[in-house]
Amino acid sequence: MEAEAPARRGRFITLEGGEGAGKTTLSRALSAALAEEGRPVLRTREPGGAPGAEAVRGLILSRGPWDPVAEAMLHFAARREHVARTVAPALDAGIWVVCDRFADSTLAYQGAGQGLSRDVWESLCDLALGPLRPDLTLVLDLPPGRGMERALSRGDANRYEMQGADFHERVRAGFLAIAAAEPSRCAVLDAARPAAEVLSATLELARERLS
């Protein structure tokens, strides 16, 4: 009897951007659209996505301020659990993973926003992630003022949402710099457009780059 062919590795799509950019809305819509196309899909988020990582999420979002290196280490501790327990097993099983935030958020928030050096970030990436990197990263770009209006309208603001305008401008610049440095992996989407248009552009990119 012939052995079964191993499952083709799944694809790893990450959604990045500042507060209120619409990442959660897009992750839901994208996951549903991919599932309708017959693809096995897992939707997840960071910080979080695994029991231990969710516990660290509560600590990160509710307490502080942290030293930037300590804060990045917390994010990567949660990320390691997320990758080990959720992301890597899903990809190995042939499942497409759609993740609301990943390592680029740490480079934008703790790096551009809080002054963490890229060398430290790269060291933490190597330690926590090994060779794993997203296949496609979509940066949802929105002026911080508009994004904060959206975010604060939800109520129960977290610690990052309470930061000043200068911080959010640095974070936006950080995300755009990441996208400019890695155009083969990243694409910038205008998050001010209607959600249906953002989803359509996302699906087009996914079909073009991940087929």
C-alpha cells in the first residue's frame, strides 16, 4: 500500500498596522473568504493565540510602563508559545493561518515607538521563531488620528491606545519602513477605504503571491 503524501505546508498571512486600522475586521473577513474557497483556515491573534500567550497578553496590555527590552521579551515569550502550540502545528498540517499582528508589531511598537534596537529584536526573533516568517504580511495604513478615533470608540482602551500622538506617528512610520524594506513579503493597504475594498485587495494579493 502506498504511503500517503505529506500534507502541503499551509500559508502564513499576518495583518499589521496601528490602532484602529481594521486588522480584526479584515482577519475575520479574510478567514471566511479563504474558507469559502475550500482552504482550511485558522484565525488567530497576538499577543495571544495559545493559553499561555493569552495569560501574558493580559499582563502586557494592562500593566506598565515597561522597559522596552523587557516589554519586547514579554511579547516574544507569548509569541513563542503561540508559534509552538498553535501556528507551527497548523502550518505543518496544511492549514492556512491568518494572524492579527506578529513580530513586525514588536519592531514597530517597541522599536520605532519605544526605541528598542533592531539588533535586540532580531536576536529575539531568532531565539523565539527560528526560521519561521510570514509568507505574506499586509500592513493596514491609516493616519493615527483617524485610527485612534476608531479604537477609542470601542471603549476599554488598552495601554497602547492611551499613548500620545507622537508615539502613534512613530509606530506608523515603523510599519511603513518595514514594508518598504521587504516588498516581496509585505504590501501596504489603504485602511481608510471601505472594508469590502480592503478585503478585495487582500484576496487579490493572496492569490497573486501565494498560489
